[in-house]
Amino acid sequence: MVIAPVVAAAAPAVVSSATDDEGLINKLFKIGVLIGVLVLATISIIILSWILDIADLLGAGGGALTAIFAKVSLGPIPIIGPIATFLTSAFVFGPRR
């Protein structure tokens, strides 16, 4: 039963500490917010670096596909590939039905 009088005696100090800019509770709250922001920034940086690694892998895969399609396009002129595809589709496989 000693807890109730101690809490009652400490309550005014806690309330005044919470409302004062230089109070202990207010300082602890500010420190907690700063730690939370730093933790979120760290997590964001880790996720961003992971996403950029995936983007680099996808970019490398896209570069490989571009190189393959450049070789398939029958020369340095990009219009030759689609024209060759059209002619092959239209005439090589027989009439359309």
C-alpha cells in the first residue's frame, strides 16, 4: 500500500515535467522520436539499396535482351527487323484462312 502515496506525490512533478520544454519526460520523448526517425531512415536506406540492386539486375537483363534483339534485327538499321518479320509472317507460312 506504499505505492499509492508515492504515485500521488510524484504525479505533480511528472505532469509539470511533461508540460515543460526542458522537462525529463519531454526530453525523453524527443530522444525517442529522434531514435525512431533514425531507425526508419536506416530501414529505408536498406530497402532502397535492395531495390536498386534488383533494378541493376533487371537493367543488365534488359541490356542483354537489347543486344540479342539487335543481332536478330538483321543489321544496324532497326526497320529491317520488323519488315522481315512482316514478310515472313505474311508470305512464308502460306495463305491466311
